[in-house]
Amino acid sequence: MSEMHSRFFSDHLQLPVIGKKGLDKLKCTRVLVVGAGGLGCPVVSALAASGIGYIGILDGDKVELKNLARQYLYTPAQVGTLKTAAAITQLKIRYQDTVFIAYPFFANETNIHSIFSEYDIVIDATDNFPARLLIGHTGIQLGTPVIYGSIFRSEVQITIFNYKAQRLAIDDVFTLQPAAEGMPCEVSGTYVIGSMIAGMLMANEAIKVVLDLPDKLTGKLLLFDVLSLQKRVINFSSLQSDPTETTPEMKTCEI
């Protein structure tokens, strides 16, 4: 670890649960973030701020004016440019030692395996069911941990798939019901602070996986309403063994 690196992340260096050993591990970890929108922006920012040394960003979208309020990595001057390039331009100003790799296209069955195989952890920050299913099933096939998160209005849902012996995807846990009959967020609405909190929580689970910290959301689904501050944690095992336990709906919208 260079002196500059240790000084930049001095807070984590002094933290007992991380320290030098943890910082070195974070720096050597490769994390892929799929989706650079309302969830992806806080995810990528938090990963870089935590010391993850190699971050891939996969998204084929371009920056639109309507994105700017909640997708805070982008500026008005970047409207019309690819989100991957725009995000990395902003991130490199602060995190100069971090390696950022842009994948300026969407994941599909042709490219996803070769990309995922380059990473230790994948974070699903997408906004549609087909992409989430493809990501989840590819994670199972490659044995790659997938951090899942979504936001619908003010409700956050977070979990971890495919950590160690667990092999599950979203369709094993959720009843797949598109939110508000598939309407985008400008119709159904998204609480902007909620999307930021969701992204931070997703990055937090990734850090816990890298450092093997306790209380990970493995085999557990966190349901958290940002406005009411009410939370519920559902164990996957209870969904399989208790016929009275209701399977949660996976709620998502374009963020």
C-alpha cells in the first residue's frame, strides 16, 4: 500500500474491522456495477470511497436531463453523452488511484459471461426484469455473488445472491410483479433520497462480502421504507418452509 493510498483512506486504516489488511483486500477486489442510474451512481461512488480498487460500470444509456436530480454523478454539460464515460470522468477527479472500466452497452446473453468472469462481485443496479433475471442466472452459473437492490417509491429491497454455497436468483425469492403495471418512475414516482440510500446499502453489502464481515444479507431480504423508517428482514428459508409466509413482490421502476 502506497503512502498516498493509506493517507487517502486513513479513516478505514484506523478502523478495527478494516485496517491495513482490509484496505489491501478492498484495493485488490474487482466489482462490476450493472446499471449507472439512480442506484448505480451512489453504488459506484460508495465503492470508490471505500477503497475498492477496480470497478467496472456496465450501461448502454446516455445521460438525459430528467436523470440529473437523482443521478448525481452527471452534470447538465454531459447530457447526451454515455453514462459510463460521464460517470468515470467525474469519479477520476477524486479517485485517481482507482481503476474504472467502462462497458458502454447493455448486458445480453452473448457478452455477459465474459464480462462477469472478470469480476469478484456483481452489483445489480438495473431497472428491468429481463436484465435482473439474466444477471441472477449468470451469477448462479459462474458462482459469482450478486448484490441485488431496488427502490419503488420509498421502499427499498436489498439482498445478496450466490454467496458461498447459496445458489439462488430473484425468481427463486420474488413474485415478479412489475411495479405500477410497468410504469416508469416519472409516473409511479421514486423518492430520490430513497434511491441514494438503496445504493449506499448495496455498496455496504458488497464491502461486507469482500471483508467477510458479520450480519450480511445472505439468505435474507431487507425491506425498508425510507420515509416511515419501518424495516422488515425476511429469511429465505422461511419462504420455503412456512406456507403462511407471503412471498414478496419484486418492485422496480426506471430509475
